[in-house]
Amino acid sequence: MIPAAFDYVAPASVEEAVRALAEGGEDAKVLAGGQSLIPVLRMRLAAPTLLVDLSGLTELTGVHDEGDSLLIGAMTTHYEVQRDHLVREHARLLCLATDTVADPQIRHRGTFGGALAHADPAGDLLAPALALDAVMVCAGPEGTREVPAAEFFVDYFTTALAPDELLTHVRVPKLPGWGAHYEKFNRVAQAWSIVAVAAAVEVSGGVVARARVGLTNMGPTPVRARGVEETLVGQPATAEAITTAASRAAEGTDPTTDANGDAEYRTHLARVLTERALTAAVSA
């Protein structure tokens, strides 16, 4: 199907992009990698009057070392995130999750920031960003502001971004020495997650010092498994302790029922996958 007609602009700066969004109003859409937007346009599930193409904004690409955190440009492709040595060293959970995103073609075109701003609850980068306490840097007519991941994801395909704002960078705290794992369950390879678990664990002297666990597709937004974290921290990094903690994985979640599985099935998956993810993370 052919998309509905729209105007197109390719701004040369973030300021120009923000101005175009403000002028376009709620009917304007940002075009990043286009891997989610283009299919929606072709099916006419969306009919924006203006597309603001960010592909020329090199200032929004790359991974930068900021001391105790990494600053990742929103237009950095999945492929670049996968292979960046800083990400692998300091935020390995992002690499592991990005490895599971779609296929190589999509990873070469799709962008890190685009996936987060799209806010698909089955998307594989939202839960890791939440688990890592990432902070979203947003630009708008009034300047820039920073929004913690816990406040950025609002509902299904909905974020805290205003219509005239765009996501420019993502600030990710470094976690040196932490083990990490992303455990994903899907029907076929390269598909969206039915349920997935992002786990990062710091073990000191055989005891879990800190733990972060995020759940994918267990509600309208990514969910932090606080009960798992609270139960595991301070315990020996043993199979028994992990099993006990993982039993709390579904607390506070709101899984849906669809063709891939009902809510009860997803609840079971969350517990099983959390146990697997934590076991792999403490051994990493």
C-alpha cells in the first residue's frame, strides 16, 4: 500500500528539527531509522502531514565516554551499539539485548533512540534501559531536559516526549565489573519478545551486592522487577537464592493475553526467564 501524502523536511541541526516539529504540531512525525515508522505508513495506520528526517544529524550519533556514564546518540544504529567497545565494557546488557533485535538488515538501519522513542512494550531495548537506570536527554523549544527511564515510558507506544520534542541522547551509567544477561523468549528467531528479562548483577565475595532486573512485554511499559532485586541483594550468589528471588518476578506486572500466550503463561515465563537470566549474569 502507498502511504498517504505528507510533507518532508531534512533539518541540518537539532534546533531546526525542533522548530519543524513545533510548526508541524501533533501531525508531525520524526523519521529516525524508519524500521518501525515506514511499515506503519505503508499500512496507513498513521498518516502524518509532516516527516522530520533526522538522518543528516551526525551530532546525534556515536557513543561518548562521560566519566561515570556513557552518552549514546539517539541516531546511533543498533549495529554500532552492538560493536562499540565502550558499550561492551561498561553497559554490556545493551549489547546483549541489541544482539536479539530483528535481523542484520534492521540492525544496520534501525536506531537506538528510535527504538526507545517508539516505546513498543515488546521491544528489546526498553527493559535494559530501565534496568540500567538510563536517562533520556530530550530537546524542545524551551531547551533540553533529562528524563529517567522510569518516567520516560508512559503507556503502550507512548513516552514522556512532547509533540515538539525529540530524543537526542541516552545517558547510561557505567556498571564496571557487573555480570549481565538478556534472556528472550519468542516464537521464531528475529521476532519480538513474548517475554524477555534484562538482568545485571554485581557479585562481591560470592554475595550479590547489587542487582537490576527489567522485564520486557509484561505490561504496557517495561517493568522493573523490584521484588526480585530486593530478595536477591545480600544473598549468596547460589542457585537456591536465585530461584527464590525469581519467584517474585511477576509481582506488579500486567501481562496481556494475545495470540502468543495468555497472561498466566507470561507470568510463568517471567519467573522462568528471570531465573535463567540471573543464573547467566552471576556467572558472566
